Amino acid sequence: MLRKLYATVSGSCCSDNSDSPQHQEVLLPGSLYGMIIKERMEEILNNIRNNIAADVRSGAAIDFNDSKMFPIRYRPIINKLKVQKKDILRKSYPE
């Protein structure tokens, strides 16, 4: 590596192309799915946090111990997640 550096500086060798395949990241299917799921979960949790913050700012009474609050209030977010999951699976495994 040090020889390559000296050769590049002296001009006897050209620098590597950063677009060559040896400089690209290899993404295995499990890693790729993990990244997609992580991004979706972050999106969902941020939506829930924003909804709770909006409820607090509006002065609405929020009872986190109420088991009926979460399913009713956040059903649109849950339904959106189900649709996205179906889209991911449909794109990954076409018929």
C-alpha cells in the first residue's frame, strides 16, 4: 500500500478508479432486507412520536395505560406498514 502511494505521488502510477467494483460495498440479501426493515421501523416510530407530540401540544388528554388508545389512534400508521410490507415482498418475489 505504501509503494502504491509513493508510485502515485511520483507519477509512475495512476490512482485507482473509485467506481471500480473492488471499491463497492457488497450487500447480501439479508443485509439489504435488514436495512429496509430498519428504515421502515424508524419511519413508523418517528410518525408515532410526531403524533404523540402533536397530541401533547394540542392539550389532548393522553393516557398511555389505556389499551384502546394505541390501536385506534395509530391504526393508519399500522395499515401503512402492512401495505409497505406487501409492496416489499411483491417486488422481492415477483410471480
